[in-house]
Amino acid sequence: MPSRPRSTSIYVNNPTDILPLTVPKWDVAVSSAALKNNSRIFDTIREIVTTLCPDITITDVDDLEITQLGGGLTNVLYLVKGHEGKGVVNCLVRVNGSEESDILVDRQIENRVSSYLSKMSLAPIYFGRFQNGRVEEFYTGSSPLSPSKMHPGDSQLSSPAECNSYCWRILESMSKMHLLEIPEGVAKTDGEATIWDQMDEWMRLAEEIYGKNGGKVEEGMGEGVYDKLKERWGIIKEHLTAEPKTPAEAFARATVFCHMDCQSLNILTLPSPDSSSGEVYDPHAIKLIDFEYSCFNPRAVDLGNTFCEMCECNDLKPDWDKEYPQGEEATWIVERYVDFQKPGMREEMGEGWDEFIEGVRIEIDKHSLLSHYGWCFWSIIQDDVSHIDYDYMLYAKIRWGGSCWMWDRVMKDVA
């Protein structure tokens, strides 16, 4: 396996000092193969990488390979391949999207969180910032997980107490984040849930867009859908901010530090190590990436969002009936997560365990509505401000459809 990059730079894990360089805007007319013709982008990235990652030796311009990667919905990503000693090392240059898109992401907070998680070995190495982005470790040989592999599968369900799936590792990684004690001043808040104010703000921004271009929103999501979206957001907010009545509600609504975007493109599988390394190979090892939305929230929000992402949302073709965790699968996921969070709780609860797990599952389903509504508002905003080629309105329509599917299951008798 290629070696892991290091850095002796003063910028490593430092979200405060910013290298005074800006990567020019990517010209969509220039293909990735022709990137060297765009000398401004190439030269700027070269200077950034050699400053933030000084241990990567560049003796000639051809020693530094740069490729634009696809997959980012809010950023432009460049893979940079260089050399460290005799080994090949990679790093990722993450260039922020349009300044208009920054109304959705606080870049100061994102960098503080990413650098802190890097220190805790829960995120890629944070090499440092430049004016409109950052450089971080690239997991060489990794690849995004497919939504279908986020599920535990029959082999895992038949051996529930042993790791036999990526799902086990996803829950384990999420649990580690949820147990973190984040120092003051790193996240957006120091322990208070952010989703209620954030969603209100996103709805306000979407309302402004609807006011100037309501026809496009109505055409994209369906006639009358936007007004229904706002109405249901108000109902679910009132319902889920009420005082918990059961231990399951109290557990599910407890505020923890969440990833908030644990979807297949942000879950990387890792290659097997070189046989000479002596490393033990874990066939289900993963790494979580992209923490731009990470913040404090009820744990059920993070889990509900992940349940939604187990469907084919990224490919714009989810089958909620077949792919959303239900029945035995959902029960196993909730039990495994609770075991990670509260070891021994199963034995302590005794006969009350099954009722507790079912209560947590219902809370996750209800909180999944927050995921749907949040990404609907997000999509309306991105459609208006983003320069990235993606059908945001179709995504909004799909997430609205998912919310209706869930609403009929968990809120029909409540609202």
C-alpha cells in the first residue's frame, strides 16, 4: 500500500492560519485530462501542496499529478499525487464551491471541526487551509461504499454479535463521534442542538427563492408541495421538541455530536494492506469523510438520515419500501448502535429491552423526516446558488416523496 503522507508544516491541524493563496475557479470547458493547460490552477495547487505538505518532494512539475475528481455536490475536489521518499503519496485539495453556497456551510466551523477530528484520528489528516479551501489526506486505494452495502445483510443478521458487514463499522464509527466530548469553541454550539434553528434559517432562505422563482420550485417539486413542506416542518418540529415521555424518547432525543451526512459517498472502503506490512486486514474497514455539516443534534437525527441514505438517494432512484431499514434489519441496527453507546444496557433493562429498542426505532423514523425536509430546503437553495452540474430540484422532489412515505407510517395519527 502507498505510504501515508506526513507534514511538518505549521498549518497541520491548524484551522486558524490560512495560506494566502486562492485556487482559480474550475473552467468546465477544460477537461480533466487537459488540466495542465490551465496553468493558473495547476501552479496554484502545486504551490499550496508543497507548502502545506513539505515532506512531499517535488523535483519536477511532472512529479506532481493532479486530477479533478467527481462526486462533490458543494466542493470541487482535486487529487494530487506526489512522492515522499521512495513512496507515492496522495492528498486531496478541497476547493470550496461558490461563495453563494457558503450560506449553507460555515467554513470557519467546518475547518475547526475537521482539524479537531483529524487530531482525534477520526478524519483525514488536516494539512491546512488556503483562502478558498483546504488540503487533507486522501485514503489511497479507497472507494465510496454503495448504498446497498450500507445494509447489514443476511450474513450479519444471522450472526448478530460478530462484525460481518460494513453496517457494523458504520454504526461503530458514528457511535465514536456521538461519544466525543468536543472542546468549547470548536463546533457551532457547545452542546446545544442546532437543527431547529438551522432548518428555520434554511426555510427562510428557500422562502426568498420561492418568492422570486416560485414557478420553478412548483414545477420541480409538484404543485402545492412547497406549502405542504413548510406546514409539515412546523408540525414535526413541535412534536419532536416536546418533553420526552419514555426512556426511548429521552435516549433518541439526547444531544450528541453528529456527522449529519453519513451517506455512501462519505463512507470509504479501504484496500487490503501489503502482505509484508504485518497489518491485520479488516475486510469491512471504513473511513468517514466530509464533516461540513457535523454539529450537535439529537442522535436520532443522525441515525434517521443514515437510514434514508441506505436507499439509492445519491443515484436519484430510492425504493423506500425495499431499501429503508425495517423489521429485523432495523431492530438489529438499533440494538447494535445502543450496544456501542451503552454497553451493558441490554442486561440492565432485562424484559424492557425489546420495548425500548422499538421505541428508539420509532423515534429514528420520526427524525428521518427532519432529514427529508432539511435536504428539500437545501436543494431549493443549492439549485439557486450552486454552479455544480446536479439536478437539485429532482433531488428535492425525491426527498419529499420519501417524507410522504414515512409520514403516513409515523405521523398520520399524530398530526
